[in-house]
Amino acid sequence: MKNIKVLGTGCANCNATMKLIEETAKAKGVEIQLEKVEDMAAILGYGVMSTPGVVIDGKVVHAGGVPSKGAVEGWVGGAESCCGCCGKE
């Protein structure tokens, strides 16, 4: 099970990112552990200067703005899904 943290102080983009990850995992039938981190010291500890940030299994994979659906599918669905990095979803 992947441990996914959304870093942010509760802004609309942070909430949208949480919802997108949650809905994508549910749609793919993938079990994840999703946590919201709102403490600024903890967020800065990951080196994230622009929120929302996304951390998967301890590694920062995204910072700033809502990630694309393709990127989220890649994160929760494994290597067989498109990561969204090339603009293709």
C-alpha cells in the first residue's frame, strides 16, 4: 500500500488534490494511505515551497498546482499507467 501525503494549508488546490487522489485510487480499486499535512514546518521539511505538494512513500513527486489526472493515475496505479510527465494522459 502506498503512503501518500498531500502537503498544504487547506487552500482550494490542496483540497482538490486530495479529492483527485482519493477518487482516482477508488476508481482504480487501489488501496492507499492518504494523509493531509498542514504544518508549515513539516511542509518546508520536505523542501516544498509551493503547495500543494505530493509525497509518495517519502519522496516528493509534485509541488505547486493541482496535478493532472494522468499523473495521479500513474502514482496510484503503478508503472503500467501513464505518469502524465510527457503531457499525454
